[in-house]
Amino acid sequence: MTAGCSNVRIWRLLNLLADGEFHSGEIMAGQLGVSRASVFNALADVADFGVVLQRIRGRGYRLARPWQQLERSEILRGLGRDAGQFDIEILPQAASSNTLLLQRAGLAVANGGAPSGSVLAVELQTAGRGRMGRTWHSGLGSSLTFSLLWRFDCGLNALSGLSLAVGVAIVRALNKLGAQGVHLKWPNDILTPHGKLGGVLIEAQGDMLGPSAVVIGIGLNCALPTGLAHQIDQPASALDQVCAALPTRNQLLAVVLQELAMVLKQFGQGGFSALRNEWERYHVHQNRLVQLYMPDDSTVSGVTRGVNDNGELCLETAQGKRYFNSGEVRGRR
């Protein structure tokens, strides 16, 4: 049996187990038209998906934590009148939604490229990418990972500050869903008092003078199972820590897409400048002393004074105000 066939069987079994109830191996084998041994062997591999499986003799198998699946119809229902702006596809498993959507984007719709508003959501990303080459860790059902393709008439040189604008849209969405204490860290991290809740990765194609196509990859933690938390090398947070009533993943995706559409249209008309003040209100390090670690391993100390209209970080240093378009910010006392 090939790896592809094995994965298909695993996903079919996980779909049957998604309700969190016990399911007999014999009954599942009958539903899939395979032997009980095939079911046993397939379920032996679900740990690779970040899944904890319980097995009790005489009762069968169940997921220790029910898996809430992404469903296109539910997402479209949540979008309501905005549904027509998006072309949504859900994949059970992929290496990276950004990589796939970039491949589909092409240079123009006329040449067969995917249309603006294309959304690719992945239940399980096996090689999700974060900023500066980091790995984005996710487990089945415990996070929301998706990419959105958006086309601009402007060129690549007019996209400065886009990742910050996307951060504004995400905070708006999370506030609408009742999340408490959500902030932004320059340039593209979503934080709560517990740690990092999510991140943004933007990749672009096009010419300096236009048009351009941008793939916006977003990852948000909904929960942090123990196995997943141990893989993350920094303080992490999840929505179940900051939401009194945790939204479904379908509801979360719909609301984030609605806010993204509004912000991206505004950005396309006037750039980041109209969103700058709002971003600074969410900025976790605003007017605080920080250390900026540069790509060449040098460091700069200063007090953050927000950002300019291009999204560059302003630091008030001993040598005066300086602006930066790259680096890793760490707070200092």
C-alpha cells in the first residue's frame, strides 16, 4: 500500500472519529470496505497528525479531543453577503498553503492564475512556514491555518506595511469574537499576555509598477495540546485562553476573511497610512524600551515610537530617531 493510499485511509477514519464518540474497529472497517487489520494499522499512525487516540476493548476507538472539521458550507454561511468575494477550498493535508497558493497564483488571471479572493485552508500543515524561515507548528483541529490570494493594481513597491495592515484586520476579527488582551508585535505577530497567538507570512509576485499578487498566510492557535506546546520554542497562546466562548474554526475563518477584505480594499486605495494609528493602538511595545536584533547579528536599543506610513519601526535611540524595516524586537525592562 502506498503512502498516499495510507493517508487517504487515515483521513477517512479521522472523519468517522471526529465526533469524539467511541467507534468499533469492526464497524469502521465495514464502512471503509477494508479489514480490521487495515484499520488498526492506519490508526497506529495518527500520532503523526498530532492526534491522541483512546482505545478501550469492547468499545473501540475515539479521539481524546473531538476534532472540529472545517466545512466550506459553514464558512460561506458565516460570510453571508460577503461569500461572493471568496473562492474557498479546504484540503485535509498539505506541506504549506502559501506554497500551493503561490503556485496557483501565476502572474495574471488571464493567463490561468487563480482569482483574487482565493482561499486555501488546510486541516494539517506538515511544513508550515513562519517569518525568518521558522517552522509554524500546528496540530489537527487545534489551529486555523490558511492562505488568501489578493490581487492589487499597484506594484510591489506600494505594498510596504501590508503585513501590519493584515495584523489590524486580525485583531479586529478577534475583538469581534470576544478575545481579550490581543496585541500586535512588529512586524507580524499576534500576541496575548500568555504568548504568541498567531502570525502572518506574506509572499508577493508581480512588477514594481504593477499589477501584483500577494499570498497572505495566517496561522492562529485555537488550543495548545500538550504535545504541540512542547514543539514550540517560545511562549505560546491560544484562543481558548482569551475567549470566554470559543468560536468554531469555521466561524473564526469567516470573520477573519470579512475583516481582511475590508482592510485589503482600504490598503489598495491608500496604503497603510490610514491604518497606522489603529496599528499603534494595538502595538504591544508602543513607547517602551526594546532591543532590536538585526539580520547581521547587531543590536539596537531604543524606545519604540510607532511606525511610519511604510510600516517601518521607529526607535528613539541615543543617536536620535531611526527607522527599520527588518529585525526581531524583544522587550526590555
